[in-house]
Amino acid sequence: MDNGSISLYECLYNLIHKKSYREAYLQRDYSALKLNDSDLIHLTTIDDDELIKTAQKTKLYLYKGNTSSNGGLSYYFPITISVLEKDLEINIFEYIDEFMESCYFDLYTEVPFTGKGTCIQESFYLFVSSYFMNNESAKYVVDLCLFEFYNSIYSMILTNINYNFKIHSTNLIHKNNNIFWSTISLTSLLINKLKTNYNIPNEEEIIYLFCINKDNKIIKGEINEGINLIISHHNVKKILAKKDEITKNNLSENDLLTLTSLMVEKGMIYDNL
Amino acid sequence: MIRQKKLGLGMGIDMEWNGKFGFNKRPDGKDSINERVSSFIEEYREVFNYLFIAFQPRSYNVLRAEEYFNAYDSIYRTLPDYYVKVFHHTLLNMGTMERYDRSEIFQFTNKLIDRYDIKWIVEDLGIWTIKGKPLPYPLPPLMTEEGLENCIKNVKEIMNGLNTTLCVEFPGYTEGTNFHIGKYNAYEFFKILSDETNCYVTLDIGHILSYQYLIGNTGNKMFNDLDKLPLQQCKEFHLSGCSITNGKFRDLHHGVLLNEQISLLEYLLPKCENLVGVTYEDPKYRENGLLIEKSLPNFYKMKEIVDNWQNCNQYG
């Protein structure tokens, strides 16, 4: 293959998933397709209408899902999508086109046989996070998306004990043997947007925990700062070793020991004493 | 090729999870067939002689046969002992051009083959997923020399990896979500593939018609070029509900067969000496299990043709 050229198979992937590539083809801008001349001739059999319909249906299934296992972005991110549409006046289908053009979409796999990728939820969150990276006024959208990402991926991990995808964001989804946990600070703005769908009590500001404990039970809801401080230390030995550091943050030693004991009882940290 | 007993008519069901036609999926794993499917099987048990289940993934777990045993046991136990069991795969992805690790798929499938004595595995030749992402409808493989070489390599690998017969199904060229790349004549492509691998094939009559429409073989020309297909290697026919909209063919799986499909069935039956069965794929039926009224006329025509064929051709 010539330098910089892509295969016909790669071309097929791009035609279906990358709007800009497909439009270049539909406008017969062949130089933009990066194919060898000998491969270009094979494109003459493509029915343009069918290509467009295939791409549209692919996008639609991403949005609404296609099987009972895959709910689609509209199922996993209902609030995020509502906010994108109503608050930011973004056309969601055009937004999904941009998502599909991104490297984050390329990370996603629904089946793992060409190599495990991320689930669609993580892929979408990474895109949204990157999209609004330098936009402070849209930070709340990223946080909403993060909450909904956590909500759906924790359900997935809970019901798929041997899940067939990779978790890329290990800085967000913490794993310690078979315990998973994440926390997120929810401002009153976020709570206001989320409360109806996710049964969050009306508060000013909370820390929200998602956790799958060692017995594969889900624990989620508001936590106090003490639990938030303790959980990152994974097990009792480490917690006690870091006791002085932890108790600097307005947490008495007595409360530390009480909370640690409670968290061991709930399977959120390991007792390795 | 060893001549086999003619099975006659079979039913093929795409078993959804928690859909209208399929399994009830339970959090405790004690899945079962739903009432509608159960009623259909009870109503038409004597009409059919074999069943295929089309695979749909139950979860996002690593593929394990054990996860599917409860569901599959529940449907197979409704069948009389003489019923032959067939499995319509959707993961083999024979048209892929990527490195595609099938070891987990083989392990999964061979456990099912072993447990249920599955007599053959069938899947449409095509590209079902690309870079791990599913397509709305399997696309035909790249209809190029390289595409053909790849299909041959993939089919040989799969035949080697499965503990039962593989039937490669002629791909669909349906309107609505389907296009192809490459100029190879699909019949010639399919014949070479079958000859080079010595695999059995399944001919979906609707898929054949879809290609005939694509190349302009409609009306009086409907029977042209069919001798280019690997008819002697054909083990199974599929017939599923189709329609023709604005001169384009649509593989809808809605239960209603076209007159053209019946004509093609009659034409091809005597030409496929090694045919074993004719599958009515994805019938549509009501809650009480009865076939929808629209499907009945051509269902009974198909049944009559297949019954006559079976009675006249018990072996070979």
C-alpha cells in the first residue's frame, strides 16, 4: 500500500461512521478518500442512497439502541441530551455525527473479538468532556454526563460480572480487586437537573457515591466527607497507616474508626488486618 | 457428499431478549421462552421438523455458553425428540478483513453443539461488525479478489474450529440498509468460496431475489444465472418475509412471503440434490401462537411444495 493510503475496509468503516468522509465521497472528492487508485474503482458499485441510509440507521441505533442489551445514548444519557438540546440548543443528531468523527468513538467496541474497547457510555462521556474542555460555562454539562456515565456503567458492571469491555478511565472508576467506586460532587444546579430521574433528595450540594462492593451489591447515594476521604485508601491497613493524614480534614479519630468499621461491614473496603 | 435424509420444513426464530418473539430474561438467570413463542411451537409443532435459534447476545459478559443454557433448554424441551436442532450464528463475521479472534466463539458454540446435538451452524456470509461496532444489517463481503481470499481463509478457519457442519448463507442485498463494494459477481464469488473450502451453503431465497433485483434479473429473467450458484453444495433454503418497494427488494422478516419466492423455491428444489431442509425464517404470529393472516396463503403454498418434495425425495 502507498504511504498514507488506507485499505478499502478502512474506507468502508469511514463511509459508514465518519460524516465528513462520506460527504467527500458523495461529492466525488476522491483525493480526500486516501485510497489507492486501484481501490477507487471498487467504489463504483456503491448505491449512494443505500450508503446514506446505512449511515443514518447506524447513527439512529447508537441513539436509541438496537437490542435489549443496548439501550442507546438516549437511554444512558437522558438528562445530558435534554440539556444539550434545550440549554445549549445543540441538534443531538449533528452532535452524534461529531461524536462518531472523534477518536473517542473509535475506542468503543460492542463486541470484543477485534480487541476489547470501551463501552459506548465511556466513549460518549470522554467525547463530551473533551468537547467542552475549555468552556467553563458548560462544565455542568460535563458533570451531568459524568453522573449519567457512572450511573449506567455501574449498572453494567453489576449485571455483567465478567464484562467484555475495557474501562479506560481508571482515574474515575476506581477498582480494588472486585470493589469498584466513584464519587462526584453534585452542586444544587446538577441536583436540580438530576433529581427527578435519579431520585436525589433536594439538597444544596452533596457528594454522591457509586460503589459495587465485594459481594457484588451496588451502593449508591449521598455520602459524607469522611467516607469520601476514607474510601480512596482501599483497605483497613492503609487507612490506619494514613490515619494522621485523614484526620487532618475535620474527621476525628473516633469517627474515622466508626466509618471504617461501617464501610468494612458494607463491603466497601477490605479488612486486611 | 453423503446424501442425507430430507427433513422437510423447519422453523427459524430470531430469539430476542425481552422482545415480542423471544426469551424472558431474568436477573437471576432463570430465563425462559415467552408465552407467544411457546404457543406458536405448540400450535405448529407437527408442521415443522427442525428448529433454528438465531443468536442474540444476552449481556455484555465474556461469552459463556452456560449463561444461555436456561433459555435454550427452555425452548428445546418444548420440542419432540425427533426435531433436529440448528443454530443461526451472528458472531462468525466471515466477511471481516480484520484480525478477528474466534477462540471464545468456538468454545461457546462447541458447548452448545455438544449439549443440544446441533446438526449445523448457519450464518450469512458478510460483515456483521466492523472494528467491534455492529452494522444495522450484515453487509456483503468486499466483492474483490482480496475480499474473496479473506472469506476463504475465514471459512476454513471456522470449519476447522466448529465441531459440526458449517453452512455459509448467501448474503442479502436488501434495500434500506445495505450496499456493497466491489464488482465480483456474487454468484461466482459464492461458488468459488464453496469450491475452495468445500463448505455447505444455505440459499436464502429472498437474498437470491435481492441480488437478482440488483442485477436486473426481474420478471421473466428471474431464473437467469442461478446455475452459477453452488447448488450441489446447498443443504438448506431459507424463506423469510420480503417485499418490493419502489422496484427495490426489502428483506423485512415480517412473515409474508412473496409469490416470487414461492416460484423460486419450486424452481430450485429439484436442482439442489443435496438439500436437507427448507426453513421458514422469522414467522410472525399473534399472542395465541397463530400465524398472522397475511402470511397464511404463501405459507401453505410453501408447505405444500416442501411436503411434496420431502415425500418424493426421502434420501437424495
